Amino acid sequence: MTSILGSRPLPARTAYLWWEGSWSLLHSVAFTLSMLYQVQVAHLSPAELLIVGAAMEASCFLFEIPTSIVADLYSRRLSVLIGGVVVGCGILIQGVWGSFWPIVAAQIVWSLGFTFVSGADDAWITDEVGADAVQPLFTRFQQLHLGLTVAGTVLAGLIGQVNLHLPMLVAGPGYLLLSTTMVLLMPETGFTPTPRRERENWAQLKHTLRTGLSTARRPGIVRSFLLIAIISGISSEVFDRLWTARIVDSFQLPTLFGITGSAAWFTVFAVIGSLIALTASLTTNRLAPHRVNALHPGGLLAALTVAQIAGMVGFALIGSLWPVLIAMWVRTSAQAVAGPVQAAWLQRNVDSRARATTVSLTSQADAFGQVVGGPPLGALAGRTSISTAMVVAAGLLAPAAALFARLRPARAVRPAIQPAEEAK
């Protein structure tokens, strides 16, 4: 118990899994029923739902680079812990005030916190264990994430039966407690911060950003990942925001084994989806470890992107409830398998000195894609149907599969030029 509750830091691998696993549990508690909360408690219209989504993604887009530069110059551990506190505050705002403008404000606060964590957590653990050793840890986390997501989803469903505010009122303080606890338990030994005398030097800030941008502009993995992130963002927003409406509007939820009501059924759907995704991740890692852990897994990621496209098309066009859900679970399972593979591939191809900034550029690209793609596809859904918009979104994802398939082994990352060298 001393290593968990005492003041001695945990080993980096354990701390990473402890942090990310707790985050996954709290995230699923907070967000399993959040769309239902926004519709049934806050009574948001479809247009307001899209505005809420646009506010969140635009905030992520604006905050990503400033917060990631903080992580690269000061401390990745500090950035992660600040993010946990701010995320908890954002969730509390939404849980306390169930109306449109407080929910918009909550999205902005949550996005600020998320961008402190985005990129910094992966960069932190990569520095601690090394770029060559991080892929199995990412895969292990993905499996832990899926298992704890199931537990958090069940918990959200149980307490959501009492009140749809309650899951957020539990998860918000949970994030605050987690971040406070990890102040003592999270080590940081692999990161060398910028010397104090240089931290306020705008040339150093500019250099860190330029290092990330230089890597992103260079032909190869990072630039391709930025394009893929934009494409994925454009494609994903309409599905993520309107899949609930597609089910509620198109199908009669059954009464089965005493399960009634939308809150209970959407909890069941989420639990089943998480279990299927966990099974897919475990099975893939058992049957094809050489592909999952390959240095250049472009073929695998292309195939998983095609599976996502097929799932989206099936979800849009199938006219029966359970087959529609299976199509959605195909998509989420493919995403679950692809996530850690893609993250590790990117980490192996970025300069450590601007790792958080470079990784955050991909998150910013995804947010940009969602801001650009969400409103037009939402308008298309309003003028035609949700199904039509989802089919179009699936088609827009196809170039991502082609990009993955064409990627070739990257050249070694060139060392960044230091500010002192630039001045010569």
C-alpha cells in the first residue's frame, strides 16, 4: 500500500497505467450518458448539439499548441496534472448547470484541460521508457482502457438511473482527486526541461514550435498523419454527434430482461461495444503480434480504416436495430485496435525535444477537421437524412486508408537545430 498511497513515486509503467486506467474509468462515467443528458435534460436541439460540438473542437484547435509548448518547455508531468484538474472542473460545470450556454462553457473548459493532457501523456511515458519500448505499453493500456470503460459504463448506467446529472457530479470530483493523488505518485526522470533562464525567452518558444512544424512539413510519417487526422476529423464528427439520434429516431428500443428506457439501453449498448472492442484488441494482439508491433504497420492501419468505413456505411443503411449496432461496433473495434498502433508509430518518428508539440499538432489537425466537417455534414443531415450524411462521411474517410497503404519507412529523425546554432 505504501507504493500506491504513500509519497514514494510509482515506477513509470505502473504510474502510466494507473493514470490512464483511472482516466478511462472516469471518462466513461462522465460521458456514457452525456448525449442523452444534453437531449433529455438540457433539451438541446440538433443545431445546438452541433454548436456544442463545434465549440469543443474549436477550443481544442486553439489551445493545443500553447499547452503542448508548456509541456515541452516546463514539465510533461505538470502539464498532465493541470489538465486533469481543469477537465474535472469542466465536467462539474456541465453536471451542475443543464442548459445550453453553461454546457458550451463546459466544453471550452474541458477542452482546455484536455489539451494540457493531449500529447503530454504519451510524450511523458515515451521519455520514461524509451521510444522502442513504448508500443507494448500502449497496447496494454488500450486493453486496460477497454476493460475499465466497461466498468465505468456500468457505473454510469446505475447512477444515471437515479439522475442524469449524477454521473458528471461523480466524475468531476474524481478527476480532481486523481490529479491530486498523482502529484505524489507520477515520476518524471526522462525529461530534461528547458533551463530556467531560457524559459521566458520567446526565441526558445519559437524554436520549440518550429521544431514541431519542421517535422510536420517534412515528407514522411508525421506529415501523412496530419493529413489523416484532418480527414478523420472531417469524417467522424457527424457520426459521433448524431449516432444516438439515428437510433432513437429510427428504431423502437425493445423491452428485454426487464431493461426499459433509453438510459438503460444506451448503457447496455456501450457495455457490449466496449467488450467487443476489448476482444478485438486481445485477439489481434494474440493472433498477429508481428503486425501490431511492426515498425511500419501501414497495411494494418489501412485495413482497419476500411473496416471503419464499412461500419459507418452499414450503420447508415441497415434497417434493423441489432445489425445497425453490430456495424457501429465494427467501427469502434477497428478504432480500438488502430489507436495504440498509430500512436506508437508516430512517437517513433518525432524529435523528443518537441514530442508533445508535434503530437499535439495531429490532435489539432483532427479538431480542425471536425470543425470544418461537422457543420456542413450536419446541414446535409438536416436537409436530407442522418443516413445520407453518414454515407458521405464514410466516403470522405477513404483517402485515409490510401495514405496509410502508401506510407513507407521513414528516414531517421534529423536532430533539431538549437537556437544558439541558428544565430550563427
